[in-house]
Amino acid sequence: MDVIPTGRAAGAEITGVDLAGDLTPETLAAIEAAFDAHGVVFFRGQTITPIQQVAFTRHFGEIAFNVFGERWSVPGAPEIVVVSNVQENGEPVGLVRAGERWHSDMVYTATPPRGTMLHAIEVPELDGLPLGDTMFANAAAAWDALPAAMQQRLEDKVGIFDFLGRKRSIPVTEDEARRHPPVRHPIVRRHPRTGRRSLYIMRDDCTGIEGMESDEAAMLIEALAEHITRPEFIYRHCWRPGDVLLWDNCTVQHKAVIDYDLPLRRLMHRTTMGAAPTM
């Protein structure tokens, strides 16, 4: 097994591992250490079944069920959310246009998940050019780069995160909204394993900051969201069929690049791993 950093603000490729095989405790520990260190890790050329993906996800914590997985899951593997633009009989087989704005997964929950895994089954391609990249912003590096005065200002700030704040590609039902009332999270989040600080704030999802007037809070949210997504903090992943990629929802935010449409097909299987405490 080798860990090859991307040379960007986040991300490393892990080679020499077959995720369909039996992974030793030593290999799993090495993968977890790389995950903690790089925020994003990926494996190329993997051939795994949905059951094998679920089992691999559970090495990092119990499955955290995504609300939209209730609509689009894999038969026999309800832990997997289908992310796809493919249609059958005129109906989508998965979540369409998922994640087209910068965000951290399931920030609308009281205890956000540790991380997310995507298995690329079909990748859109135009005359040999892969499309549908995913961009990752290193929110820990963004925190480190803040002026000391701004770090001090943010240290004890608490954000209000609202499930209904984000503009979504599919309508939210009344029941989904009722089950996800607004929640509070520290704007400066400590990684539950490494203790490293990250900025935990984004447009749309974060609708206010406790103790601040709405206009002042909106200006600060906008400024920090812009800061997190500066080019020097970005890793852009170009997908290949067979990729399995994990991202740490505390360390990085992400955004899908929607530069394709049918008849170009995209099909991904997504699992979300273990709720991680906010520190």
C-alpha cells in the first residue's frame, strides 16, 4: 500500500489495495491515518458490490442514513444512496444534481457525520473528456490562513444551521422539514480525532450567528464562505469509473461540477459514515 498526496490543498491516492478483498487491521489503520491526514482519499480501479461498499464504510463508523436515501436507495442495500442523472421510464433512478453548491454533508443534523464515500460506476464523458468532477475545499487550511484577529473573533461563535436554508434540486417534503429543525454548531469545529480546527460555515445552510444582528452575520458568513473556497484551498477530483473516494466532512467542504446532461450518464453509489461529535 502506498499513499500518494495530490500535491494540492487536500487529497491523496491510495494504491496497492483491493477493497473487494479482506483488509487486514494494519491496512485499515493505515487508510484511516491517511484519511485523517489528507481529508480526501481515493482508490482507482475498484470493483466492489454494494454490500462490499457498505462493509468498507462501516470500518469508519456506523452508517449515517441520509434523508434523501429514503427516496433513492439500492435494492438490498438501503444504506446506499443512488446519485445519478439516469432515468428509467421517465423517472430518475437517483438523486439528480446533488451537491451543486458548496456544503458539508448533513450539517442540518444535530451530530453531523464523520465522512462520506462515493463509488463511481458510470462517469460522463464527452469525446474522451471526463465530466462531473467534484471540488473539495480544505476548511482546516482556510482556518490556518485567517488573521489572528479574525480567529480570535470566531473562536466562540455558534452558527444556526437550517435544513430549509439551502436551495435544493428536489423539493423538501413537510415531513422531512419537520424532522430536521434548525440546529446549532460551532463555527470553528475541532476534528474529533486530530483536534485540528476547521471553519464550519457555508452559505445557505448557515442562516445566522448567535449574538449577531442578521445583516452583520450575513456579511461574515459571506466573507468566510468566499475565503474557504479560494483556489489555494481547492482539490478538484477528476472521476474515473471504479473510483472509490472518501471525504472527511469536518476537514473539507465539497461541490459537484454539473457540466453534463443526458444522454451523458453519471451513476454513483454513496454511503455516509458514522456520526462524529462536534468538538
